[in-house]
Amino acid sequence: MAPRAWRACLSLPLTSILAAAPAVPASSHALPGEVPSARQIAAHGSLSARRVFYLDPREGDDDAPGTAPGKAWRSLKRAGHARLRPGDTLLLRRGGRWKGTLRLAGDGTAARPITVGAYGEGARPRIGGRDGDCVVVAGSYWRVAELRASGCGWAGFRVEGRRNDLWDLYADRNVAGVWVTPGAADNVLRNSQMIGNDRMSVDDAEPDNDSGAFGVLLNGDDNRVVGNLITGSYAASRDYVADGAAVEIYGGDRNVVAHNVARDNETFTELGRPPGGTANGNLFAHNVVTSSRRRGSFLITRGAGHVVGPVRGTVAVHNSVYLPARHTIGFSCADGCSGKILRLRNNVIKVGGQVGFEDGSGVDDAGGVYDGRSGDFKPGRRSVRADPRFASRRDLRLRPGSPAIGRGVHLKASWYGGRGMTHDAAGRSIRRSGNPDAGAYQY
């Protein structure tokens, strides 16, 4: 992480990824919070009474009214200039490709959000181009789904507003797959894929300032990143050899990162604060983290002795981590660590290198299973150093006889992010009495 990293609702987790379950079949009814498809809009009178606009890069015409597939607009610029009202819907043609920026301005309401989705058959609509961020959600109360942002100038999706719901998105080949900017709050990113966002934005001769290769970059407060697949967030760096993170938090407070699957990222999460700012009270729960990266890590945070510290009140609970390479690290809490900096509960972390590092008075830990070649930290109450017996390198469910079974400590719902989050990575409820199993999966 560089000091300049400013540029640098909930549903069940994505069970088709977590548990190899079949995809949910198509339905004529939209799920709660889901962007309705063209077929769903046509099937429901309450939706068809609202305005629906269409965008087609091949057959569209910006002089057309845009109100039917045969009368679609053509360009992102025309769609961005439309004065969409609460309850309106904008649908992009599947198989279509655009270069430029789709700017979504104006506000919906809680009862009548503005929706963006896709219509027709084929691949999801794709927006690219290095001249800017591909999709900019500038307004509030938008529901945005089914789009792909690939090879963009900086971010695939840039979120500037509040209370937006981003669902079933795909971002690849960007500096940041999704960027939640300073001031953006109460947004949800769920059931989406951030794949191979592997570019540096700053990679020069000046020391300690490289940044980039983010699956998700959070600079705002009170956002939720839930049920996503994040892979391949890494890039070469002059300062750090390699850098990147599945989810980086810089200057954001009280964000919840839960029920995600992260594979082959340089780091799962790194936290820091800008001068005069904070990055406090962030929660990581029920994430499944694996990586074949040589220097992979799970969580990096710091105290007041670091230039981007202190980062206070980070909580990691019921995460499962497997990083087999020799130069990996499970967690690092340096430059003035204490229980006010980092609390760990019921995690299972197995690495080929250093399973944990703490200095100062150390982390507040309980109910975990830790395994690695070394570890400069003292396990807390009910925690143990032992092989957790994962099912495989990618499948972090527990095998019979795992020391993680019954290892955890009982926690209130607030530890998980609220009552709606008290289920494991496969959607099963956490037991309310006795000691739960440690890790992202209940046995």
C-alpha cells in the first residue's frame, strides 16, 4: 500500500462458487434487490408502467426515442445524458461492446431505484477503453447488474453515490475492478466477479508510492462487499516487487467484507489511513482465501508507528485461509499492535511461511487454528497451533478430526455484521449455543 492510494443488504453467498452447487435457474420473478431482465419487465405490469430505455451499439440510433429494442439508443454518451427518473430502467444489449464511460447520474429513491441491466441473448454487455473509468455510478439509489468493465483507464466500476446496489458485475484487466470513492457510503457490491485486475497505476522510481492491482478499493464508509469471487489481483512493482489486494481499504470506516472467495491475489486485504483520516472498525467475516502466490498474505494492518497508521478496530472472524508458499504470511499487525488495532476470532489460517506477526501488546485473539513454519504471536483463548486438516488446497471445508471442529468461541450477531450474516460460507447457520467450528465453514 502506498500513502497515495487515494487513486491507487445482503444476500446469501455465491454458493455456486463456494460449494460447487449448480447455478440458480432462470425465473420470471426478480429476486429481492435484483435488477429485472427485459423478460421480467414485460411480464409484470407494475414494472412495464415505468419507463424502460434500451442501448444497442450496432442497431441503435441516438436520435431514436430509446423506448424499445427496435428504437434503441446507440452510444454511452446518449445514455449518460438521459434524465432518468426514479423507477426508470436502462438495459444494454447482450453481446454489445462500447468504448468510453457510462455515467449514471441522478438519483432514484429507496422505493423506486433506477435500474441498469441487460437484454437479449449472448455475453454480458462489455464496456472498455483506457480514456477513463468505464462505469461511473455518480448518483444514489441505483441498481446496476449484468455489465462487464474490461481494460478501463483506471477503475472498471467507480461508485461515488450512496445506497447503490451493484450485483452480478464482472470486472477484469483494470487497476481497480471496483472503486468506492471517498464520500461514497452505504453501497453494496454482491455476487460479482473481479478477475485479473492486474495493473499498477503508480510504478515509478519514487520510493514507497506504488499502488494498484485492486479487486476492490474502498475509500468510503459503511459499504458491504459480500458473496463475490475475486482472483488475480497482483502486478509487478518497483517498490514492493509485487503488490495488489483482493480488497484494499484506505480511509474507509465500518465496511463489511464477508462471504467472499479470493484466489491467487497478492494480499487478501491491506488497511491504511490517509493523513488526518481514519480507517476504523472494518469487518472481515467468512471469507475463503487461497493463493499460490509466492508472497501471498491474508491481512496486513498497522499501529500508530506506521505512516498510514494507526488503523483501529479491525475485526476478522470465521475466515479460512490457505497460502502454501514459503514466503507467505497469515496476518501482520505491526508498528504498535494491540487489541485495539486487531481482533481475531474463530479463524483458521494455514500458511507455508509465517502464520502471524504482532508487536506491541499484540492482537486480541480467540478460538482460532494456526499453522505455519513460524509465527511471531501468542495464540489467545481457545486458539491452537495445529494442522487444520482442510479438505484440499482449494476446498477449505474441514475433514473429520480437524482441531477446528468445536474450537471457536460463541459470538453475538454483531461480530458477523448483524443477524443477516450469521451463516457460514455455504449458507448454513452458525450454532447459537456451545462452541462453533472455527473457520469459514461449519463442519
